[in-house]
Amino acid sequence: MRVIIQRVTEASVKVEDSIVSSIKQGMLILLGIEEADSNEDIEWLVKKIINLRIFDDDNGVMNLSVLDVEGEILIVSQFTLHANIKKGNRPSYIRAARPEIAIPMYEKFISEVETATGKKPGTGKFGAMMDVSLVNDGPVTIIIDSKNKEF
């Protein structure tokens, strides 16, 4: 499982000219699920994400988590995070999970974030063409891969 986390002052997802979700201060999480992912990947990532100290304290030091600042979370599925560009110039998405595997994992990830934060996260629409808008705060962007915990 691979995520890109962006600290935002606001973010939204639009599907077919309608905003389906929006947040203010918090995190936009782009979530890529691969065939080999498991519930352990979800549990590890959710714990890591909600405890990441990427928000400024009173001294301007990144020392607070999304929980500490009572921030919001917006989760958007993005299979292209598992693009393989080793051969040629056209990305291969062979490692990305098929919908019958990815959708339940995506839904479980959302549920685990809600349980861990006590807040329902915003979401995109799985499999839809989405327009994602954000104001990256900092900018702060972090990539985490559950298969490479030192990344």
C-alpha cells in the first residue's frame, strides 16, 4: 500500500462537475492499493498517518499530528501510485489491485481512519475520473509505502 500525504489548508474532490467531498486544514491522502496488500498494511499505515507530526506547534515547528490540530482527512484512491515505468515510456499498472480486491481494502482503510480519528474522512469516488483540488500547506508532501517502512 502506498500513500502520498499532503498537508493542506483546503482540498476538494469533484466528480462530473459536482464536489463530492471537501475539507479545510488537514491531510489529503492519495491511496494506492496493490494485490499483495493486507489488513496489516492498513493498520500500520493508519497508525503512522494519524500520528505523523507534520503540523506546526506554537513555535512553528512541525510537532503536532492531525489529531492534535483536530484536522480533517480526505482520502482519494489512486491506482497510478503503483505505476511501473521500468520498460518503455508507457506505465504498467500490473501491481495495482483489481477493483474486487481494491474496493474492500479502500473501504476498510476509510473505516480504520474514521475509527482512529473519531471523524468520518472525506473521500473521492472509487474508479471515477476525479478533479482533485488542494492548497498544499508548506508545501509538506510525504510518501509512505507499507512494503518499505524505511522509505
